Amino acid sequence: MTIVIAKKFDESIVILSDTKITYHENLVPKDRKNLRSDPVLDASLKTIILYPNICVSYSGDPKSACDVIKEFKKLLEESADLKSNFSSKRCARYLYEILIESRADAEFILSIVDKFSSEPELSIFRISRDIDENDLESSSSVWIGALDAFEEFQKLFHEQKAKNHNDRSSFSSAF
């Protein structure tokens, strides 16, 4: 089960995500008492910092998602268009097009701090096959992953806010 949530706060973007951890059943100690120190562990991060101002998070099949992210990074490195005329929305379209052209069973959150504009602009995009390219818009908060995990997060978030915590600390505490 995956949950990734990104939210704008003042002049920053906060991203919360779980980490994929898989224990290989045939290699886990029978007593299961010492799973934390078990060296037979398959784990991966679901949020990847591509550049100091561009971050991609994913939900879905890790291999196909990582293939999409690698292709996206390659395109960012090679795109003369982006180097001369950077645009968060253009980056989102590139990632969307790569996803659609691939067979990846994944969805993404693209978080960008556009440091090239006169005032830094924060952008968060949800990139998924169920979104039309014309509907790619930056949002103040986005989530991907399992609905039940998001609903549990929302419940905890609102409980924290009810205790008079501010949005940012409630957001982090709920995870």
C-alpha cells in the first residue's frame, strides 16, 4: 500500500511518502523477532529528488515508474527548449507524455520550485493516465496511492488540527 502526499506551505513544498519494503518470505527468520536487522530486504524510496528544484514521487509498479522517471530526467537534461525557457507546466506535460507513451502502471507527483521566475513559484502536479493532458494544473496539495491510506491520514490530520496545531505541524504529525 502506497501513500504520497505533497502540500504547499508558504514558500516551500512538503512531501510525505512511505517507503516500499518487501521481506522475501523464504528468507525471513522463522521467529520474525528481528526483522529490522534482517539483511534480506528489498526497499525503495518513492520520492526522488532529480534536481534541487525538481522532485518526482510515484505510486504503482516500482520498475516501470523508475523507467519513466529515468526517461524524464534524460529529457530534462537534453531539452534545449526547457533550458532556454523553463516552465513548470511544460515539465509536467513532458512527464505526462512519457507516462502515456510507456506502459507503466504508475502515477506521479511532480513538485517544482521554479527558481527562474522573478518570484519563486511552487508547483505540484498529479500526473496520471486518468487525467487529460489539458487538465494538468498545479494544485496546493496532491496525493497518490491507496485511498484507505489517504483517508486514515486525513482523519489523523484533522485530529491534530483540532488540538490547535498549525497546518504544517498537523500535516507532518499525521503521517
